[in-house]
Amino acid sequence: MKTFKKGGIHPPENKSTRDCPIVDMPIPGELRIMLSQCIGVPAKPIVKPGDKIECGQKIAEAAAFVSAPVHSPVNGSVKKIEPTRTPQGIWQESIVITTDSENPVTNPLPRTTDEIETLSPDDIINIVGDCGIVGLGGATFPTKVKLSIPKGKSAEYVLINGAECEPCLTCDDALMRQDAEKIVKGTLLIMKATGAKYGIIGIEENKPDAIKIMSSATDPYPGLKVVTLKKKYPQGGEKQLIYAITGRVVPAGALPIETKCIVDNVATAYAIYDAVYNRRPLTDRIVTVTGKGLSNPGNFRIKNGTSLDDIIKFAGGLPEDTGKIIAGGPMMGRAISSLEASATKGLSGLVILPESESLRKPTQPCIRCARCVSVCPMGLEPYLLMLQADVKKWDDMAANGVMNCLECGCCAYTCPSHRPLLDMIKLGKQELRKKK
């Protein structure tokens, strides 16, 4: 069974929503659409208060090459454009939309088979860009940029990440079981857009139903197959996935294209299918909402801009003993500071932790056990990087490869002294970025 070579851990899965089907959440009366929806420059609004807008209409355009436009998920009107807090409490511009309750959504006419077959690689890439598709595995990197292979480079493999190695999350698993054929068609579009000869969908062994269904969907296509991956975190990391499937190593500081690989998430492949076949921009996504005290946890299809408060109410309401809510998974997600924040394209899950599980244990002195070194999938020395961050030795951190850190959290998870290794490493990376 395939996996990566260095480090990794085996945290408890806690995937209690693995058997929950995808349920569409009712459309709220008001949406707050954030302009910053990707890694890159925030989109620039092209509507103003009072404007009537249609479902799928572009309301903010890409402001740079590494940027992505934003579209309205509903028919309605622009109420205002104002700063809104992100889940982490940072103020960012947003477009507030009031939904047309009598006619909330409109579905465009899909493209015909002939229209799709005549699309060129550039046509597909432009559609992906115009529809605002970003990486839905968590990074939210603009997909158009990823598919635009630099001159002199070429792609041999399209690797689709179905590992979903993050504990608690099951949104990708649910999508693979429900819409396998659409994911396959989206993968074929990526292959056509990039000129890649082979497409491989990697799925962890703990998703037997998804493996079976996806394998059946790929059978008609000789260049496409499913590979079973060992259950190991962070199996879904780009560099780890590339090594596990192809045996190729991405050089330090380089992009996956250096190994002739393009990596996308299964949800991104589905979004590309939807954009090309159905002319639908990225205005919703599947979100796992889970927690021990929830009465209605599940995998929900949620409109971009829906408030986190409405999402949790749909899942049964906030349990009384809640101590922390994490946007994303428990390993790489971040605690939220306000339920007034809204869902974005990058929101994969909401994990609700009780008070008893949400507090950090007291930090103790490092005992030099080297567990953090043994589990680091990038071969770094987290204990050393933390010590250098403590004394603000930023250049020394750079020399020791801190910018190669995936921020996967393996080091902090395994530390018996409960030291804030990842926090200090993130601080060092932040300081080094400021110096550029």
C-alpha cells in the first residue's frame, strides 16, 4: 500500500459523519460574501449597493494574476459593501446580499456534448478562471494559475487528492461516494487542460466505499485509475501525495510541476466539472459539521456567504459545553472567534469541541525525546526551530528550512511536553515573509 517515506502520525479518525449523505442547507435570507476567497489578492467588487443581481453573476473580479473572482450564489440585491470579520476575527471587505425569497436561484443551460468536446485546453483554463475556482482541499490557491503551466515545463500526471487524512472531516468522502462520475469527468478536463497523459486518484484505505465507487467510475478510461493509500497523516499533502503515488520528490522551494505533476482535490475536480458542463461558478461547497454534542451533524452543501451561526443551528445548535469551534479539521484548522463570520470557498468543516477537550495542557521543558523530529514529514527539527524563534533568530530558522514546513501540526501533536512548536514555527515564517 502506497504512502510517503518521512514522518507522519496516526491520530484518531473521529469520522462520525462518514455515513452521512450530502444534505443541501436551506438558502438564508442574507449572505455576506467575502472578497478575500483565495491565497492571493482579494477580488475587486464590481457591484454597488442597490444593484439587482442574478444567481451566478460575477460580483467581484480578480484583481491580479494570483486572485479569483467571486460570484453571487443567489438572485437578490446588494444591500451594502462593508468590512466583516473573518472566522479568525480579522476585518475584511464583504458584499452583503439580500436573497430574493420568491426566486432564490437560477440554473443556467448546460453545455452540450459537442460544445464540451470542442473546448481547447485554453478554453477550459479560462472557464476555470472565470468561474472563480480555487483549491478546495484547504489551500484555496487559484486553480487557473495551477493549470497554467509555465513555459518550458510539462505535466505527465494529474493527481487527485481523495485522501482526506484530516481527522473528523468526511466532506470529500461523501462527495466521492455520491458524485464519482462527475469527479472523474472533472479530472479528465484537468488532464486535457494540462496535456497530462495519466490521471490518478489517491484515496486512503479507510474509505472502502469511496475506493470501490471511484474505481468503477474510472474503469472506462485507460489513462485514469484509483490508487489506495495507507492511512497516515498528512497523506494529502502535495509533496507527500506525489511521493506516495509516483515516488518523485519535489525539490525544496519548488512547485509540484517540477516533478511533472499537477495536484488537485476531489472537490476541485468536481467544481471544474460543474463549471465546464453546467456553466456554474463556484458558489457553494460541501462542509462537514461535527462534534460530540451536536444533534444533527453531517455533510452539508452550503452557499458561500452563509453565516457560521446559521450553519451550526442547522446542525442542531451549539452544545452548552462548547469550548472551541475549529474552522477546518483539528490538525490544520484554526479556532474561530465569532459565529457572525461567514462561510468561504475554503471552509471544509466546523469541528465543535467540548470545554474538556479545548484547553491546552501546561507547557513543560523540552526533554530532548526527538519525537517531533521523527514525525516531521519534511525532515525538519521542530524543537530547534522553536528555540530559534524564542530568541528571534529568523535567519537561522530560514537556514534550517523553516519555509518548507507544511504546518501540519504533527510535531505539536506528538510532543509529550505540550510545547507550542507549530505556533513558534508559524511566527518564524511570518517574520521571514515580512523581510522579503
